[in-house]
Amino acid sequence: MEALQAIWKTVSETAWIAILLQAALTFLITWGVVKLINRAFEKLKNKKNLNIQFLRRILTGIVWIIGVLQILSLIPGMSSLARTVLAGSGIAAVVIGLAAQESCGNLVSGFLIAVFHPFNVGDRVHLIGSNLTGWVEDITLRHTVIRTSTNSRIIIPNSEMSTEKIENSDYADSAVSDAIEVSVSYESDLERAMEIMGQVIGDHPLYYDTRSREEKLKDAPKVRVFVKEFADSGIVLRASMWTRTINENYGACSDARFAIKKAFDQEGIEIPYQKLVILPENKES
């Protein structure tokens, strides 16, 4: 009897060793397939495309699920135990159902984002409802990652992204403009001030010429300078600084304002500003 028990114990231990070896082999195969998928997608030229990233995560997720299920199937009684636990716990079923509903909602929303392209990785977006501005850095099966100007990351569930009103600066054309306004005194040469302002903006190396072919043939001005208003202290001039991307625009506007101020000083064109005059109080002697 003792000999039979020893033999049974040896057989049982051998069976568990075989199960562990099969589980380890299954894990290694699953991990290897995932690595191959990631490596194949990394070789693609447009690997940052939203559809490609989403497809990569779908495939790797499916491979991992199959691998985990295969490992669980090697353990005797695991599937029946799982059914017993789920059937005997209504609360667990509700919790898992709600979690699955939310996860499926994010998954479906992520799929719709990948199909309809409201934004791509690298786009600068402004979420109107959340008043959040940043660059799309990544999109997963569950969430979208937004990188802000302070280099922090905002993680937003895909279900929320699909219902947000999004202002996308790169949706159709990445070119962007910002207004540059400068005031000149009423005594200054207005035409010369407008000429200098247009020349400085148009000569900036980052300025993006938005004229049509017909306008160029007609020698239309590269930059149009407008008289915006007659203010109390001076005449307000307005022009647009166009650049190819929004990342270039802020610096280009700063450079242009500095150059306009310097050119106005050389030409004797005054930029008016408020002056405080202090009158001494009259004292009766």
C-alpha cells in the first residue's frame, strides 16, 4: 500500500512538473509572438498612424488572451472552479459586468476614433469641454494620452474622447496664423509704418505665404496690414503671422514684434504709451 502511494505521489509530482513546463513554454511562445508583432509594426514607415497603433494593440491583446486561456486550460479543474465562483456570487457578476461594459465602451470608442480619424498621433488638439490643450501622444485600447505644454500627460478614456468637441489644429492643414497688433502715434507716417510692418513679417524665415497662384501673378502683397481702429492714444495696425505649424507661430510672432519695434525706432515712428504727469501741489505761502 505504501509503495502504491509513493508511486501515485511520484506520478502526481511528475504531472505538475509537466504542467508547469507546458505553461512556461506557452508563456514563452506567447511572449515571442507579441515581440514579433511589435517588431513588424515598428518597421512600418507610418508606424505612428492611429489605425496601425490600434491594430497592433488589438493583435497583441488577442495573442495574450489566447496565451493566458491556454495556460489556464492546463490546470486541472480551473475552468469548473471559475464557473462555480461566478455562479455563486451575484455581486461579482454585476461588478464584472459593469467593468466589462465600461471597457467595451472604451474599446468601441477607440475603434471609432481609429476609423474616422478625428485626430492622429502628433496632432495639436484643444478639448473644448475640458478646456485642455495638448498634443496627442498615444492611443491605447482603453484611453488616449495627451501631452500638455508643461510636458505632463493627461490620460483620457476613449469613451470621453469620442464625445468631446475637439479643435484640431492639424486636421486638414497644419498652417496657422496669429494676429500682431501695433499702435502708432497720430503724428507718425502711417503709410511708412504699414509698409515696415508688412515687410518685417513677410521677411521672417518662418512666414508661410498663403497667397494663391493668381494673387502671386498679380503681385498681391505678401502680407496685408490693416488699420484696425483709431484708439485714444494712437492708430492700431493689425497683420497676420502665418506659419506652417502652430509650434513655430509663437516664436515667429515674438521675433516679428521685436523687429517691428527696432525698425520703428530707426524710422522715428512712435509707439504711443501712457504717460503719467505729476503736477506739484500749489501751496500758499
